Amino acid sequence: MEISPNLSEKAKLDLLLVEAAINGDQKAYAELLDRYRDAIYFMLLKMVNNKSDAEDLTIEAFGKAFKNIHQYTPNYAFSTWLFKIASNNCIDFIRKKRANLISIDHQPEDSEGLLPSPTANLQSNTLDPEEHLIKEQNIKLIQSVVAKLKPRYRNLIELRYFKEYSYEEIAAELDLPIGTVKAQLFRARELLFNILKNNPNK
């Protein structure tokens, strides 16, 4: 990549890290993650006002960015590109969440005072074929690497993603404070993310 003279020194360093990452340097990925993880997290936290969602969305944002890092062009700073991916992903998340809330909680009566059919108000809760395929692929990926985690982290990932437990249910199951569950699960996701990032089949 040709470095644009308009880029700041920080952006030029990012570009060098991106080039290294594309060429297979895993430390470059880790450094990019360290440089922007907190900033991305706090931006997303402001958008969703929920720490757990912000943590999930932070990992998702980096996952999408790193998976498509070869598409980045140095016409603008890497940070601009990364924040755009994170914000767009978050907007999609908010839109889907709002649609689900409306579909379940808001059930307007028709002219005869009857509620609409169940398919009308629950339709947005079902995954479309593409989303279903992505979810299945992600589950297979996670299943293939989750055994590499330490037992306590593996257990958390299995409860959260395989059994779809809530944070409260995990806390009750493991007899841990919910704050500890969230902290350990965030760490588990980081470890899992690093393994997935290095997986050639991602």
C-alpha cells in the first residue's frame, strides 16, 4: 500500500500494522486490537447504554474488520474505517433489537378489535437464511476451537453461546457474582476471538 502524505503519524503506523497483519503477522492484529479496543468499546457503550452488549459488539466489530482487513484502502485512516464498521454494526444491532421489541410488545388491534396473527408480530425474531448460515458457521468455528480454552473459560462460552444462558443464569449455575461472570466471559471471548482470528478457515 502507498502511504498517503495526508495521513497522521498515528495513521501511518496503523497502515504499517495493517500491512503486517495482511501478511500474516499475528502480533500486528493484537497491536491494532490494543490500540483501539477501549475507544471502540466506549463509543459503542454510548450507543447502546449496556455494558454487556457493548462488549459483544466490540468483539464483533474487530472480528468483521480483521476478516475484511484486505479491503481497507489507505485513502483515509484505519481508525476511521474501523469506527465506521463498529458504528454500522451497532446501528444494525439497535435496529434489529428495536424491531424485535416492537414486534413482541406492540400488538395493534385491527378494525375488528382482534390481534394480528402470530406470524405478523414474531416474524422479525426468526433468522433469515443468510443470518442462519452465519450463525451455524460461527457455532461450528467456536466448537472447533473452544476446547483449546481453559476449563473455566470453556464452560462460560458453552453456557453463553451453546446453551444461550443469560448472564444471570450463568451466575446462578456457577454460583458466581454476576460481575465476575461478565468479566470472565469478556476475557473468554477475547481468548476465543484470538484463536478464531488465527484460524485459516475463518
